[in-house]
Amino acid sequence: MKGLNAIRNKVWWNAAGTRAVKTAAQTAIAGLAAISASATGAIPWEIDWSAIGGIVGMAAIVSLLMSLAGIPEVDEAEILFEVEKEFEERKK
């Protein structure tokens, strides 16, 4: 399931959130590694943490937006099952 219809589903949010957290962690590690490899070295009180946080946040947002195009981990049948289950619960 792709696009805006996908965001109505818990399965999609779980998979997209997991991907976004992983992307954020990878970006933070890469940013800190780049700073430590620079000429100044990685002195914790000299690191621009707001810049690192901004880059990490943007990476997570981009990851969520990219997930709108589709998430390989989320099977359409699984999403349809969840939608049917929610529909049946609402009918009760």
C-alpha cells in the first residue's frame, strides 16, 4: 500500500517509524564520525549539537516521507488484514 492511504495503518507506522529511527541513528553516528575525523577532533563541548540534531531530525523526516512511496517490509496483505480487523471491531 502506497501513498497517503498507507498512513492510516498501524503496521505502516510501525515499519516507517522503525526505519526513521534507524536512519536517525545512522546519521548521528556518521555526523559524529565526520567531526572526529576533522582537523579539530571531537571534543564534546566543542561539537555543535544543534547542528547534529537538525541533521538527524531532517534525516528522520525524509525517511518518513520516502516511506510514503512504499515500504518493502510491509506486506499489502498484512495491511489489508489489519484494516479488515479494525473494520470488524468498529461494526461491533
